Amino acid sequence: MPLFRHVQTLLLMAAASGDNQSGDSHRVVPNEGDNLNDSEQLFRVFFDVQQIGGSSSPTTDVNLETSHDGAAWFKIANATQVTTETTTHEWKDAPYLGPYLRVTTSLGGGTKPTHKVTVIIASTGPFKLRKE
């Protein structure tokens, strides 16, 4: 079982928001002393999602997206949709990463909920995120 000991935060929403979020674009760059081949480096993403309030079928969706150019984005991992007032924590595989990453959130329902989200990317090898 691999150890995902290198971590970076992609999105940290400390205050609850009732608006959809599109996090900052980050470029994945090698860390100094990185002697691991890119093809051998594994990544996972941790989603910590809290949905607060809302009515008439409120939902919160959180997606990890990647891009080859920072303009065209593709979903590569997502948290399980939250449909009740609760907090969820889950790890998901991120098997295909382009050079750019970002996190988006989307709220739904008759009366949309508010939400707090933290998304962390973890790897078996060292790496850095550079905000673009």
C-alpha cells in the first residue's frame, strides 16, 4: 500500500458560502530532490465537504478538474454529492493529472445551501503547487 505523505491544499473555504466556487488555478511542479519518475508518482484527493441548510432537495457538488493549458478544464475526480445537512470526508483517486489543477463547487436545490469545503491533493512523491 503506497504512502501519500506529500500534501498540498487546493481549496480552503474557512467561512461558509452560498455561492458556487471556482478555485484558483494551480500548476503542479516538481519539488527539489524529486527523484521519482512522473509515471510512478501516484495522487489522491481528499474532499472535506460541509453542507449547511437549504431546502427543496439541496445539493453540493465538488469537483477536481485538470487542464493541459489552463483554459480547457476536465473533471477527473469528484466528491460524492451531498444532499443533507452534514459533513463528509472522503479520499478519491486522481489517476490522470494535467499540469494544471483547480477545484469547483456547485450548489443546487429550491433554496440552495451554504457550504464549506477543503480539498487537499496528496502524492507518493514530492511536488509543489504554483498558483497561476
